[in-house]
Amino acid sequence: MTKQAEKNPAENLQLLEEVAGLVGTPYWLVDAATLRGRIADIKRVAEAADVKVRFAVKSCPATMVLAEMHRNGIWIDAVSGNEVLRAMHAGYPGGHNPPKIMFTADVFRDNAMHVVMENNVLPNIGSPGQVQDLAQAGYADEIAVRINPGFGHGHVNACDTGGPSSKHGVWMSQAAEVGKAAAQAGMRITMLHAHIGSGPRMEELLANLERLAKEFALLAPHFPSVNAVSLGGGIPHTYREDLPAVDIAPLAGLFVEARRILQEAMGREIRLEIEPGRHFVAPAATLVGRVSDVKKTEKNEKGEGRTFVMVDAGFVDLARPAMYGSYHRISVPGRAGEATESVVVAGPLCESGDVFTRDAGELLTPRDLPMPQRGDLLCLHDGGAYGYAMASNYNSIGRAPQVWLEEDGSKRLMSRRETVEEILSLEEGPEGSAL
Ligand SMILES: Cc1ncc(COP(=O)(O)O)c(C=O)c1O
């Protein structure tokens, strides 16, 4: 990535205040240059090894982001019927030739089956019974199968995507049976897939992916129609400022080796795929909130006193710290370089866990920050992946707006602040309505 693209506009107080004046706080700032830098980085590694790249929509489903992916020739991994429709809304075609959109899920919910059938989207099934679901719906075409290879590493235990305690995929030793059931129902398995999680370290991912290629090679004799293999997503992103950025260059060699292993086992050319989410988008979005107060508790028999920096952004906007104890860099752009103090940063929700500085054990982990004052802006960085995507309107607080910062400095509204009318529009009024 160029130095220019790495330069974070979320440190530019004047710009941040200007956007706050336009849309209020809190808001999300999406930096086009950073996003494009990451797209270019991933494409470079993939193209070096002739790997097809999908974007895991779940990490950041905004239409402007999907449109940017589409312009760059990135395909789509969607995990719900509505994510398929979102991709199509952003310009992606349905269809199998080529399968630019793939639908990956262990359960067909809501409109998922209808959307898959209607748009002839490649289904990637993660549960044996889904062959029957598809057959009952009259589907008799190509499918992909998501395998649980029995190993892998999430960034936290709750995100572990491979192993006996993971709900995802078809257990390796049952894959051949699924293949037979699919053939009996007139379906052809043309792709094998696994996503084994975003371990925090690149070396771990490389070792896991090589092992995965070898496991897939063992399955090869059972799947004579397979012409594509996906190694899933999981390219890490470094959230901590004190750790080096992830270097993805070694992935190219791994992909070349994985293809060699797979093609040797299958005796034919295959399309090798990956589907990262996090690494594409994590650094591209910053949650910008305003400090409403700084208050203190005092030491007593239950523990130490703390300094709480109260902001108007909460886990309705960025759930990862409250959900997994995830670390997000925090800055106070107007006070860069000032002396720091140990503070806890907390949000507006009626929940004690609405705290951005905590660890996976649910404990407060105060952070050394320049002491903000009431009215300062405060930034939570690297929220592009699983940030707005996981936002909710808990406490009936409307979702914050997303603003796109173009490379020439111009700004575009990606989504506006959710209103109470929009929240109430799903409700049928004080009496409900007859069913
Ligand atoms: C099936 C699948 N593919 C890809 C991804 C993207 O993972 P990451 O954002 O870690 O790259 C996920 C995320 O959980 C996933 O479930």
C-alpha cells in the first residue's frame, strides 16, 4: 500500500469536525484510499498465484463497498438471501457461469432458497440435510460443499470455524456420503470449500491452509466433478498499534503450493479461491464519536476507582469489544501528543458492558489516552470489518450514518442515520394487527 493510502484521515480533526457538522455524531468514516489499497494488496497476491478472490459480504455489506469490489473484479461470498440480493443491488449478476455470487450457509432461512433458485446462485451447503432441502425445492444443478476439516483457529473461541465444536460445514469423514446423496438427487459437486477462521497470526493461517489443501487432496477421489476449491477467508489484520502490520506476501507461495497439491491429487486444472472479509475492509472505517463527559469512580472494597470517558458511540455501533473483548485503537485527534492518563471509554447504552476498553474475560482494561475534554471527538479505528455490519438499534438508537471519503477529499453519504420512524415502521401499532 502507498504511504498516501496508509495516511489516516481519521487523525484530521478539521475533516472530522466538518463531517460531524454535516451528519452529527457518532458516524462512520470510510476511507476510499485505504479500501482501495487493501483491494490492490490482495489482488496482487492472488494474481501472482492465479487465485480467484471473493469478498465475504458479511464483514462490510455497504453497497458502495460492494460496488468497489465489483469494479475490481472481486467475486462474492454471501451468507444470506439478502446478502445475495445486496450483491445484485450493487451490480453483480446471478448465475453459475461464472458463479460470481456464491451462497454459503448451514441453514436456508427466510428467502434464501427462493433467492438461490430465482437467481441461479451457486449454493455452498454446510449441512448434509441441505441436499434434501435443495432437492425438495427442485434444484438439480451444481453445488459446493463446505467442509469442517476438524482444525482451524478463530480470533476468539466463539469464532472458531473448524473442529468438533464448530457448527460450520460437513464433517470431513461424512463428505463422501453427502457427495453420493447429491449425485442421487441429480446435483453435481463442483466445488469444495472450507473457512477455518481468522487466527490472529499469519504463520498459523499459512500452516492451516497448507494442511487444508492436503486434506482436500485426500477427498479428491470422492469428488470427480470438482473443478474449484476454496480455502475460505481468515487473512488477519493487526488491530494493535504496537504490533507490526500483517504481511500477506507469503500467501502467494502458499497458494502456488496448494494448487500443486490439489491438481496433482485431482489430475485436472482447478480454480483456487479465497474469500477474505476482514483484511479487505478492517482499516478502512473509523467510528467517530463525541465525548460527552469525563467522570470518576473511587476505590472501595470492590476495586480500584476509574476514569470514565463517556462518548455517544456504543456497542450498537461497534459491537466487537463488547462481544469478544476485541481491541480497537482509540485516538483523540485534537489532543495528539498530550500527556496520557489511564481511562475507560464507555458508551451511551443502558448496559454496563457498553465499554470499548475491555478484554475477552469481560474485564475493564483501561487505556492510556490523552485526557479528552467534554466536546472532543474520539475515534475508534479499524472498524471496517464486522463494525457497521453488526450494528443494531438496541435501546431504539438509530444506526449511525456512514460517510465515504473519496481520494480527492470529497465526501458522499453511504447511509443516513436510522430514524425512529424507520425503527417503528416494522411494528403494527398498540393493538398489533390480525393474523
Ligand atoms: C464462510 C466464510 N467465509 C469467509 C469469511 C471471512 O472471514 P474473514 O473476515 O476473517 O476473512 C467468513 C467469516 O466468518 C466466513 O464465515
